[in-house]
Amino acid sequence: MSVHDDITSVQRSLDDLHRSLGRLEHQLGSGGLEMRRVRLDADHLRESLGLLRDTVAAPAATPRPPDLVTISDKPYDFDLWTDTDDEGLGARDRHAP
């Protein structure tokens, strides 16, 4: 069996569960805490299966290697650092506390 066949089989089972819960809810009433919890759990299962189906249906994208950035070996222009502070040391013309 393929993954799609298995997901379809689980979907049919969840549909049967949904119908059975509807009949049970009709007999017992929907006001009880236990019935609401079972209904909520079944709804979560349906949502989770939908997410799983979407994940399986979408082809897995092959990760693309990151773009490489070439860093030059020549020194930076010192004018870039005019009026800057050294992290943790403060300004160049003052002493650190």
C-alpha cells in the first residue's frame, strides 16, 4: 500500500468515527463533558490528518546551499571607523570606566 492509500484508509476510518460519534451524541446528548472531549479529540485527529496529507502531497524541496559571500583579504578603509565606539570599551579618545 502506498502512503496515499494509507491516508485515505485512515480518512475513511475517521469519517466512520465521526458518523458513529454523531449517532452516540444523538442518543446521549451533547451536553456532557465526556462527549465534548471525545468530539474535540476526533476533530483534532481530522485536522492532524489533513496537515499530514498536505505535507505528503507537497514534494519535499531539496535544500539549496546558501549563497557564498566572498570576503576580501585587503584591509578595510579606516575612514569607515571614524567616530565609532569599540564595543565594551567606549570611544577611542576616552578611557573605559
